[in-house]
Amino acid sequence: MVFKGAEMVIESLRKEKVDTIFAYPGGAVIPIFDVLFDADDINVVLTRHEQAAVHAADAYARTTGKTGVCIVTSGPGATNTVTGLATANFDSVPLVCISGQVPRNMIGNDAFQEADTVGITRPVTKHNYIVTKRENLGKTLREAFHIASTGRPGPVVVDIPKDILYQPLEETYPEDVNLQGYTSPGKGHAGQLKRAVTAVNDAKKPLFFAGGGINVGDSSKIFRNIIEKTGIPVVTSLMGIGALETKNPLNLGMIGMHGTYAANLAVSECDLLFGIGVRFDDRVTMNLEKFAPLAKIIHLDIDPSAIARNVPVEIPIVGDAKIVLEELYPLLDKKDRPAWHKTIKEWKDEAICINAYEGFNAKEDDSSYLMPYQVISTVNRTFPDAIVTTEVGQNQMWTALFWNFKEPRTLITSGGLGTMGYGFPAAIGAAIACKDRRVVAIAGDGSFQMNLQELATAVKCRLPIVIVILNNGYLGMVRQWQQMFNGGRYSSTHLNDRIKADKEDKVSPDGSPDFVKLADAYGAEGCRVRSKSELEDALKKAAALTDVPIIIDCLIEPEANVWPMVSPGAGLDEMVFCIEKEEE
């Protein structure tokens, strides 16, 4: 069959079973959008910014396991995708970004809206292409989808000059891919598996460390079976949340800088740590010399370059998490370890006391504002089965600590890159992917403003997203660091003065928008809440909505902090739970 280049692009989407794309048109991709005009089988979601298109496609992929797709134009359209591509690359998200390029005879001549997209995106993608011959277009697109979705997934860019999009060619979209040197690991090495089984079965204080690779690799079911069989406790990374239900007694929670008390102590005391699909990044390990000092470390990952990159590993296993865990399951013993479980229960009990009396309730009695954990837990009770997206910073950490995640692929957040502005467009992608689930976007007042223009997208698509803004008037996480390590010198982190505005009876303080009026301007609903009762009323209103987003602007304690915290240079067992006051 004869296809013009633009028609082959759409044919590739159909062959790859893509039913939704996130896009922003421009001159270099007009031929593609002209074909899409008649493509009723492909849902085109027009975002209001290219970065948002990538984030939405990213979240679509994270929630479904499918490959997300976005289409942008040349030059600034392509450069606007860089943050989104880097976000997806860090977190191993399968994504194909198709970008337009100026015609081939203009490349290198500083043509209008020309940019070296391949050169710019190479450091932040798994792979990228520029199509220089029409006959290579179908083959390149097939390879792009294969690379994006196999092995350790990641984003792939296909840059297509405009003249190629007009050229006809008789061809068939390839079914097979043959990439020399590109393989996807499956089973683990038999010898290493045997060593791992012996180490786990012999350990007195073993601990599983669940990373994002378990969720990405759809291996949570077999992982949960292993935990049920062995009774071995689990800690998670931020990206590993959901691999095991948060409230499972064997789940100690997230580890790291803002990890839970029990999880951080367990890593410091265990004699065996089995990491699955984790990077052992700096926010998890903190001081490497003090990380898991008593433990033999097993590391399972599909990416051989990730193993032993950051921590010494005694038993490395390269393989697909699901396949390897299925191999391990029948070999692992059911073994009682009463002393280890007793110690862990004691840590959990201690944590309850610490949370109640030192960190989390500080200022609650004399504050006229909501506390963050109150907001998160109340929203969680109203929407217990929601998919949750977050921005980055305090709002992200509070969500990770206080929300009960029951399933994998229900916490959608930027882990590795820490991208502010990710959460709201991600909520759009998640809501479009999972129309039968409510989506809650938890944001800070600073990060929400980075992509708030996507309210137009959410309203046009009739998405009942619940946007919960934890409004403290600061860039909260940076402010917390400034309070702890810079003597409270809040340089460029004070977005507004909420307390002053309250005294002057102003609804919206200088420096921040009135988020309720903003919602109204875009055709969304909006509520401002100060108390738990007002929050509950707003959530009842949100629950009743079926086709419109709502902003719930929660005025929280301005200087509420995330606890516990491990300071830079400290070990995981050296947590702090409050700001120490200097003696007078």
C-alpha cells in the first residue's frame, strides 16, 4: 500500500495499538495533524504546552503499562519536551515522542523553528532518531516503539523532517525488529539465583527493598506472594510504593531522607538487604558509608549498568523482575523469625509515639490552619481507591507518608528528576487512561502554578480531577532546608504572606492567585478551606462531580515540615523529628 510519510506515522500508531496521543501542533507537523483530522480511532488530546503533553503521555503509560505517545512540532515545540523526556527517562517510562523537523534541505541553515532535536534530547532519552530517508520511516518507528517498551523502558524521540511527511512510498509497516546488540534480559543466572536463595533462607534479619522496577515490570503479584510465603518485611523506594499495600503489617514504608522511622532503622539493622528494581540513589542511601552497614546486599535489576553503581553488591542478578521472582518463589523457605518481627513491631510502636508528640502534631493546637497530614488522610478516606498524582516537594513526601496505596500504578510522581509541574498534567493523562477511576492531584501552591494552564485541557476533556493544593505560601521543601540549615533565611522561597493577608482580611495575598477565581475563569469548580469540616464539605462536592475538575485550596500551616528527616551526611538511623531550638 502507498503511504505518504504522515500517513505512515498514523499507520504506525494503529499497528502499535495506540488509541490516545497527547499533542500540540505546529508548522512542521501539519501533515500529521491533517491525517489525524480523519482518524476517528485515535483520540488526540490537545494540551496547552508541550511539556504537559509529555507529562500526560508519561502518566498514561505509568497507569496502563502501555507506551505513551506525544507529537510536537520543530524548534521550540521539541525543546519544550526536554523536561518531560528527562522525567520519563529517570523513572523508566515507555514513551515515544514524535517531533517535526524543518525540511532536509534547510537543516543546518538556521531555518525558522529549527533546532538540533537529536543532539538536545540524546542525554535525556533512552534512544533517539532523525529520519533522513523516507524508506526508513516505518522501520524507525517500529524500532522506536520496541526500544521504548522493552528491557528497562524509557522515552524514544523520532525526529521527522517535514518534506519526508509528504513523500509517498509503497511499504508495509514492519512486524519484526532486529536490532544488533540490543537484548532484553529475562531469566537470572542460575548460580546467582542459588546464592541468593541460600542467603535469604539463612538470614536472621532479612529485608526486601522494593523499587519502581517491581511496578514497571508488573511483578507486584509474585512479589506479594513471596512476602506472604516468607514473612520477610519490606521497605520501599518512593517509586516502589504500591508494590505492597501500605497498610500491610510487613510493609515498613519508604526509606531515605524522609523515610519512615521503622523502615530506616530496619535498613540499618538488617543482615541481608534484597533490592529489586532499585537504583540505590542518594536520597535513599544518604551517607553511603553508613548505609546498611550490617547487611549482605542482593541486587536484582533488568539494567546491568544499575547494579553496584552506587553501593557494593555481593550477589548481583541481571534479569526481568517478574521472571526472576517466579524462579525464586518455590525455592524460598517459610521461616519464623520472631526476634526480628518483635524488633520491627517495637519500632512501629515507637514511631506512633514520635509522630503524635514530636513532629507531626507540632503547632496543631495553636494553629488556625490545617495540618498537611490531616488533609492527606481526609482526602484518602473520601477517595480510597483513587489514582494519585503529585507535584514535587513537601506535598509529594506527605502523600508518600500518609496515603494508603493498595495497588501498583496508583502513585504517579516524578521520582528521579523531581519535576515541579509534573503532577497536574500527569493527572490528565491518568484520568484519560483510567476513565473508571477518580484521580486526585496533590500539589503545592508553587508547583501547581508551573502548569496551571492545563486547567483548559482538563475542562475541555471533561475530567473530574480533584486538585488538592497544600497552600502554605512557600516553596515548602526549600524553605524547610533554609529553616534547618540556613538559620531561617528564607531567600526567594516566600511566595506570599498568608498571615499578613489574613490580618488585612484579603482573600488572596500578594504574589499568589486566588485559586478559586482561577478555577472559575477556566470553567472548573473551586473551594477554599481552612478547617477539617470545610475540607470534608469540599470533598463531598468533589465526589459528586462527574465531568468537571475541582480545585480545593487548602490553607495549611505555613511552616509545617516533613518529618522524619535525615540530614545530608547522616546515616538512616540518625533521623530528626523537629527543629532543635537553640538554648538562650
